[in-house]
Amino acid sequence: MASESTFARVLRAHGQTAHRGRAKAPRAKRKPTTHIATGVRQVWCWDMTYLPVTVVGRWFHLYLILDLYSRKIVGWEVHANDSSDHAVHLVRRTALAEGIAALAVKPVLHGDNGSTLKATTVWRCSIGWG
């Protein structure tokens, strides 16, 4: 019949390209912030993942903080349950171990916005981060 571009051109000419239906119209999204590490202790990435065990339906939760530039694991913990308190404890312990409070410029702590990491507020810890 016609190509997609032809259909789009005809619809545009007749003013029928507006959003239709009950779903919300798409919104413009903010561009993601890019962090570039040119040395160690500039950008840290953290995440939580599941570790399977031999018992069906059970797993452990691995919390990990990785230096983006050196790929060094700067902190990790394994827990039986998922909790934002575990994430806060890991960040505090890792920052103390790595001497973050003494640095003039603190590293950026980058996460993937998973539910555990979204629920965690660690930026104003007592270790002087932020």
C-alpha cells in the first residue's frame, strides 16, 4: 500500500499525529548524567545482586562497591535478607576503610536506582561524604 514514511506524512498533513487513547502521552526525559573517571577514587559504582544457594527459593544478597577506574572492589558484604540498612552500613564502612573523609574531593557514588539503592540515603553520612 504505502511506506511508513508515506503514512506518517499523510497523517501529519491531516493533523492526526496527536496522541490518542487513554495512555499518557510520552514526555521528554532528562538526559542521564555521565560520570567519567580519569583516576581512582573519582567514581564508585554500587549494586546488589542475588547469590543462589542449594535450597530452592532461597538466596543470599551480595552488596558490592567497585571503583570505576581501577575496577577494584572497595567494599562488599553478603547478607541473608535485602535491606537498605545493609547498604548504608556498607557505604559507611567502605568510606572509612578508604579514607574518604580526608579527601578534598569525594568520589561520586553511582547506582542503578534499584529498589534497595533508591531507599538508601547515604550522602550525608557522619563520615563527611557530600
